[in-house]
Amino acid sequence: MCVLLSESSVPAEVVAAVYVNTTANEIYKHNFPNTLLLPKTIEGMMLQDFDKLNFDVILMSPPCQPFTRIGLQGDVADPRTKSFLYILELLPRLSKRPRFILLENVKGFETSAARDALLKTLREFDYSFQEFLISPTSLGIPNSRLRYFLIARRPPGSFSFPTSAEIIEGFPMSESPNSLAVPHSHLTSSECEREKTGTIIFKLETEQELERKRIQDSQETVQRLQDFLQEDEEGMDQYLLPPKTLLRYALLMDVVQPSSRRSVCFTKGYGHYVEGTGSVLQSCVHVELESVFKSLELLS
């Protein structure tokens, strides 16, 4: 979330970051050396600890495991939601309630009891808010990763765009004539769903799915994957998929090239599962996949 804040060019100072994982904290300190980093759990902070920080904004990215589709979906019964629920319980008792609250999570949070508790708290204390389901492709990043976002603010003041009780799938247009409006771009539910009938190509794709990918790769507002890849390929052998995996799961893989303007997000199961755990990068762009798979079959 702090990266998103810095990339937004909004002038702000992060007064404190709170996280308990030592490895993540080392990475955070490397990237944000001047930010106060508190190596503890949210629940380990008392009310007075929060009041001392005198903050105006809360940036939250609660653990997504209780809400993700590949998890157990324990929701508020999952112990990993304790920190989030603790913040909701603490909010009305703060000496100065934050002007803004920003939250990010996986798609699936929008149907959770945790989200219901959040909206109940926001309404109770007169926050205006808007919910979003947005993919990075809306910002020109070649990765389809539909995420839930919420922005909330307390009075006085209001948003520069009209809010809706519905979850918006894209960026709203500003009502201010002097504001720069972000182009409306989103991934619709029909684009997310994969047809399961028709001619099989790759990854059990239909002609419709293949055409959708062609359209994605033709969107010049989205950057190419090669813009994010390192040129130095030393040590890349450790990331190559073995021939046995390629042969066994060829039809399930989402194969992309450096010139592609799309990819599927990488998940924790990448390398352990194939379908639904991320795209596979074909770095040898001058090789025909059909010929490779045929040669693998001969070796088996």
C-alpha cells in the first residue's frame, strides 16, 4: 500500500508501518529506510500507541487467505482476520479518527462478513466510501489480477466523483472540470469467465478465449511484459520448467511471451500446481510451441 501511495504522487508522509514478519520487514526497511517500522502485530499495539502517531490516513492490506478462492474461506473465523477486526474495534475510540481509510484485498473480500463489518463501522461513524474491483491492466500494467479496493473519508469534504452503493469495476469520472479524469477501463465478468465449449487450442481454450487474448495483446495503453523483465538472464536455469511438467500440463498452461500485454498473476502455489497459479513465460520467442511439445513427446 505504501508503494501505491508513493506511485500516486500524493504528498504524504508515512508515520509508521506495522508488521511482524522479519523477512518482509528487512525488505521494507531496504525500500523505505526513513519510515518508522514497528515489528509487532496490530493487536500488540494499545490505543495510546495509535494516538501518539497522530495519523490522518490508515492504509490496510489485511491477510487475504481468509477470503481467497483457493483457501478455506474462513472469513472472520480465521485467526488471521484478528488484526483487521481489532482496527474496526479501535476506530471509534481513537482520540482523532483518521480522515481517510484505504483498504486493498483479493476478489472475494466483497462477499465476506469482514467486509460487512467494515461497512457497518464506516456508516456508523459517518464515513462516505466507495468500493472498487480493479485489475492492474486498468493502469497499463500487463497483469490480470482483479483486486478489491475501498476508499473512505469522514466529513467535512467529499470525493471529487459521485459515489455509488454498487461496487465500481473501473475508475470513476471526476465531477470537477479542472480534474484529470482517468479513462474508464475495467474487466467485466464476461471477460473473466472462460468458455468451456468449442475448439481446443491451448489451456483448453476456445476460439473466443483466444480472440480475447489477441485483443488484450493489442491494447497499446497496456505495457508489454518485456518492459518489466531483466535483461541479464544469468541464473535463469533454476526457473525453467522441466520437460516432464511441460509435457504433462501443456494444455493447462497460460503461455505468454515478452511481447505480450497480459499475464495471469502468480500465486503461492506456483510450481506446485499448474492451472490457475500464474502464466508461464516463453523466453525463446522464435520457437514454435507445437514443435517443442512434439519433440518432448518423442523423448517420453
